[in-house]
Amino acid sequence: MRTRAAIEPQIPTMRPVNAVLDNKDLLNIEPPAKFEIVQASSLYGHEPKPMEWVMEDWMPRGQTTLIYGDGGVGKTQLIQQLMSCVATGRPFMGVQCAEGPAMGFFCEDDIHQLHRRQASINTLYGMDFRGLDNLYLSSRPAQDNVLMEFDSKNVNGVKTAIWHQLREKVGDIKPAMLTIDTAADTFGGNEIDRQQVRRYIQGCLTSLSLEFEMAVALLCHPSASGLANGTGAGGSTAWNNTGRCRWYIFPNPEKGCITMKIMKNNYGKKDLEIDFKHNGDGFYAYGKAEIDSFVDQLTFDLDKKWIIEQIAYCKDRNINLSMQNRANYYPKQLLKLAKQDKYNISFSTIESIVYNMDKKGQIEHLERGNRHSNGASFIYKGI
């Protein structure tokens, strides 16, 4: 007969259920987000919040935009040009962009290549490094850049230490746009697993875009079938279905250029496309887009010239132009002069152009009156 002492060592040790559920190191899961319900009737009397775009009709704020293109087509060049336009408030290929900080998480190019490319972009757009305080570049080639990883123990996905560092930097900079280059470097799962793809895009990227009210641009490579059928898609259908907006950049031999086309847009116009070519410094709009871009640039140049003239006019007549939002705040003062001249310019355009001139060191701040707070003004001193 077997004794209890002989049997007990063979009985497996059982863990209390609660002990397992409380151990986040074992489960590697995050606490669920707060579940909220909005009663539709409570929306009565409230205007819906307008849709916000970082690139009008092309890149929505608060969502992830997937940008597909085969290797070597120029995705990174194009996105760095777009980031430069967002950082300086310029139109991109004739399309209006919101102005704000632009941040890039680059996993393929070193800082020297990003520097060389930016120098060419500056030449293309007539910009200066001194005016690029709003452009932030993180170069991480040949490093572990996985933002979310999956394995048999972590089927829900785990945000990595580098994701938490990225989130901290985003919180400090508060960019209008964040570029992730590329999906292949930052997605640590199976690209044909729908649940893993959705958890990566929504839980890893779109969660950041919603938290910080920015647009996320994720650069991706199409699959062989996506290249063959002209859709530019890649991996599981979850990639296309989860992203709210998807672009495809491809060589267009019929037009003799490269074409950027919207393949999916949940919030804006569909089937938009822009043709462009490379002139040695960067991509420039081609065809109709080239005309639109030229008109936008001409308008910008005329507006800047008019503002510089009005600043000189105010100096000659001792009209204060304050950088502080008070009675003599410079956009208000210049708008009065615009009405007198019947010159068509907006408050935001004046703000944007003067802000960028100030960032580039083209503005000289003066003191007038007995106190700095009441007598501050400025003049244009040039480059």
C-alpha cells in the first residue's frame, strides 16, 4: 500500500487562479481602456468637430496613413519632403498642409543620408537649416526597432521598450505628423495574421495618433501580388482594412513620371493622384499638379513680399506690431492694412509667414515706449 508521503510529491503544484490573473509579467497584457458610451441625444445642439488633415484630403489627423511603394521608388525622399512642408507650413505638391512639428522614426537611413537628403530638399524649396526647428529626425539603422512583438506567450502583442521611448519623445515634441519608416522594421509579428496586424496598427500606432492628436504615416512595401495587380497592397487584407487611408507610389511609364495615388480614404476624397518627377534635388510636381504647385508658391511669395512691405510701412509710421496676442497683435494690425489695400490675405497666413521669418532669424525685435511689454515691435532685417 502506498503511503500519503509517497503520493504527495507526484501531485502537481496548483497556483491560485487570482495569483495568475494578477501577474502581468506572466500575461504581458495591459489593463483595458475605459469603456465609454455616448447617448446620441446628448449631441443635440453641438456642432460636429470638423475633420482635421495634416495634408488636406490625403492624411487625416488622429489616424494612421499607410504609404506603399516598392523599394527604391522614393518613399523616404517623398515623406521627408512632406515632413519639411509640414514643419514650415508650405503646400506639398500643390496641396495645403497644416503647420507644426514633424517627427521621423527612420530605420533604414543613417543620419548622414538624412542630412544629405535634407540639404537637397532645402535647395529644392529654398529653405535653410536654421528655419527647421520644427523638423525632428531619429535615425536607427541596424538596430532593434520593433515597436510591438508577438509570440506564443504574447498573442495579444506587447509594446516594446522602444515604443515607450518613442511615446515619451512624441509627448515632448507633440508633432503634427509622425513618420514610421518602415512597417517591416517595426512590426514584430506575422504580416498575414489579421489579428496581429490590427493590434499593431490600432494599438501601437493609431493609439499614439489619437493620444497626441497627430497623423501617423507608416511606410510599407507591397507584396509581389500587390505589385502585379497594380493595387500596391501587401500581406494580409487587414493592412488595407485597418488603415483609414492608404497611398500607393509607383512608376508610371505611360506618363513618364512617378504617381502617388490614394487607394483608400475613409474620411475624404477618393482616387486622388499626384504626378511628379525628380530633378536631382528632390521630387517636384508634374503636369497639372506642377501648375497648381507653381500657383501656390507664387501666391506664397507675393504674400511674403506684401507682409515685408507692410512691416516697413508700420516702422516708418511708428505703428507697433506686437508678437503678443493683444490689441496691436501683428496679424490684426496687418489685416487692417490689407483691408485698406484690398489685398486678399488671411489671419493664419500672416501668422505663419511671420512666425517662419522669425524662426529663420529674419525678424529683429525692438523696444518702444517706456516698458517692453507695451512698446515691443519688430522689423524685417532679411536673411
